[in-house]
Amino acid sequence: MMQKPARERKRGSGAQYVYEILREEILDLVLAPGSPIDENQLAERLEMSRTPIREALVRLAGEGLVTPLPNRSTVVANIDFFNLHTFFDALTLMYRVTTRLAGEYHTPADLELIRARQEDFARAVENQDALAMIATNREFHAAIAEAGRNPYFTGLFCRLLDEDQRILRLYYSSFNDQLPKRYVAEHEQMIAAIEARDINACDRLALAHADQIVSQIQSMISRGVMRTVPLD
Amino acid sequence: MMQKPARERKRGSGAQYVYEILREEILDLVLAPGSPIDENQLAERLEMSRTPIREALVRLAGEGLVTPLPNRSTVVANIDFFNLHTFFDALTLMYRVTTRLAGEYHTPADLELIRARQEDFARAVENQDALAMIATNREFHAAIAEAGRNPYFTGLFCRLLDEDQRILRLYYSSFNDQLPKRYVAEHEQMIAAIEARDINACDRLALAHADQIVSQIQSMISRGVMRTVPLD
DNA sequence: TGTATAATTATTGTCGACAAGATTGTTGGC
DNA sequence: GCCAACAATCTTGTCGACAATAATTATACA
């Protein structure tokens, strides 16, 4: 028997919809790291059966955003503070590689998009909106990666940016210092290097930018300005 | 109503089982790139319902081994010969990074495992068994990556090695030249560099090794020794 | 005979149901 | 009063069923 659809959903959009909702809630820390995900409860909330929900969970597990415990509930992936250095290594390398490749392969249309993202970021900094800074910074670097045209690198990089976003959200209350303005300037330099197709400059600037971000996160952690309770 | 299980499978192993079977058949080209995967047929062959099969397909799609066409059948992922350079770029970088990190972080136990894998590879070369060479070479480099202890890099690297395996299998008939012996020697040098924790040597050797492999694949392609019909 | 449209079939996406296993609560023994 | 065995409950993994969509075949008309 057919279950009443809450709104007239199109066929095939169910699992996709659940995937997007869950992904967003995980990245925004609406769902706290480590908290269990109740399939039945979700099915009730989103007014569909467990099948598309399970499909979304399998996909999220593949991206490491969720950890399925066999015969036990699936939980939101924890942030591994003990192995952050592996995260920093990977993030730094991907910053460098994607920016280099952008310098090599970008088109005028790519540059336009990158500039638009940079404007979004600058506006967020102007408004001192920490949450918007996190999101727009992510989009800026994702746009650069896209211009590099290497799906293997963009895939890994976007995963790392996802994790970065979760970490930054944990600490975002201390995001209103003088650093963001420096990031705006560094972004501008990166754009210039990409446009000039100066690969060495791209690499150097991306490395410096990554080091900035890494040391900011490390300082946030050591100062212990962690949000203890997630949004909810 | 319960369907008869062909063999007494343990609960929770169904989807995992299908995933492993399909993954192996895709990497071994038993399932040709581009060929459609029939859920009903698979369900009949593996004697289970479509649910665990769909879960396996979703997982494989996440790893890029399979491409789901919306409201149409899922197909085995094609090999993109037009963008091979992005693949080579990523493979080369991951060879370098994982070998470097192995030089930095390996333990004696890691080295032991790497040496065992190298012996497997040498034996395959000795026997002129091209299929075994492909498999053991993969395991050798995966072991090095594991010693580097960075799950982000090992994750991407293993995906690349999977794709590499599919490409090599396409051309494996031309794998019985003088090159494999050179690979054995290069592997030995890499092991020595890792053991000596000589990061620069690790990087240099991995780069040279990667270049070898890339140019071998390119020459295979240009010489057009492609298998036209997959194993089946 | 060729093309456009309608009927038929096949396949996918989603559903409710149910059993195996895990979790929690209860009772009883020491 | 604390721990162990058992019972009750909840959750997950899998199943068969069914409707919506795509593919295929049949049919009508130019």
C-alpha cells in the first residue's frame, strides 16, 4: 500500500533528498559528532519509508560523514582529534595541488566564478559573520579546485573541506579576530597568481595559506574555545 | 515470508558479500566497463533479495566503480581514456606522498609486511604471470601507503590503484617484456630508502617509478595492444 | 513504407512486514 | 545491595509487493 507523500515528491528524489538534508545537518553540526541516527525517527520526520533513508546513510558512510556500527545504530562520524596531523597534511597538500592545477588549466569562466566566490567571502568578513565566512571560504577553494579539472583531487579536497567545516564550526566563536582580513588579502594574491599562470607562486601562496589555517585551528584547539554543546 | 538462503549466511553479511563479489568482478574485468548490471539477475544468482544488492551498488557508486543512471540500470564505470592525464597526475602524486610518509612513519612491522609483498611480486615476475604481477604490485604499494598512516591518502591511493588495475588488465598481454624486472629493482631501492628514512630518496624513487608506470601505460595504449573482449 | 502514437513489458524506487540480534529491564540468588 | 540469568522491547537487515518510469513492441495513419 502506498504511503501518503507529505508533499508531492518526484520519484527517485527520495534518497537524494534525505542525503542532502542529512549531509547539511552533519556539516552544520545540527547533528553532533558521535550522536546516533535513528532510522525510524528519520523516516517519520521526513515522511517516507526506511529504504531511501538507508540508502542515504550508505552514501554518507562512503564519504566518511557517518559510521555504521554493525547491527547497531549508525552514528555521526566523530572528529578524530588525535590524528589531526594527518588531516592537516592532506589538507595542505590539496590546497597546493588544486591551486597549482588551477593556475595551469583555468579558463576565463573559472576565474569569473572564483572572483565571485571571493566577493562572497569578503562580504562575510565585512559583516563579521563567522558562519558565512566558513561556508564562503569553502566555496572559494572548491571553485579553485574545479578550475584545476582533476576529479580525483577535487573529490578528496571537498571531503577535506567538509571535515574542515565541521572543525571550524566547533570553534567558530573565536573566528572574529584579525585573521579573516588577512585571508581576504591572501585570496587576492592567489587569484592573481592563478590568472598569471604562475605555478610556483600558486604553490607558494597556497602553502602559506594552508599553514595559516592549520595554525589557526591548532591555536583554537589549544586555547580550548570549544563549543561544548552543538546547535540544536 | 523468508526466502531460503543458499548457504547459511550470517545476518548482516549479505550486502557485504555482494559488495565484495561485485568489486572483484569489476576490477578483474569479468564485468566489462560500461556493461549494465541487472539487479534482478544478480538477486537470482546470489540467491538473495534486491535490497542488499542495491546497498552494494550504492557503495560501489560512491567509490566510482559503478555509475547509476537515474531510473535506468546501473552500469560498470567506464575507463575515461580522454582524461587519463588527470589519472596519471593523481597516481604519481600519491606514489610520492605515500612513499615519503612511509619513510617518515613506518614501523619494523610495516617493513616486514612490505618486504613480504615485494617477495610476492618478485615471484610473480619470476613466473611471468602478468595477472599476478598486477595484483601483487598493487598490494606492495598499498602496504607502503598503510605504513604512511594517513587514511586520506591511502583512501585516494587505493581508489587509484583500483583504476590502475582495470587499465593494466585491459593491456596485460603486453606485460611480459623486460620492464617487470626493472620494477623489482626499483621496489628494492624504495624499500631501502624507506628503511633509511631518507625522505628525499623516497620521493625521488617514487616519482621515477611512477613515471615508468605512466609511460608504460601510455606506450601500451599507443601501440594499441588492447584486449577487445573482456574475460567472461 | 516510414513515422507517430498507443499498448505492453521490464526495471527501478519505495513501501510495509518480519525475523535475527542487540538493548534494556526484571527477577532471583548470594 | 550487587551481579547474573532471563524476559521484554527495540532496532537493524532482509524480504516480497507494487507503482512510476523507461524501454519495447504493436498499431494507425500519411
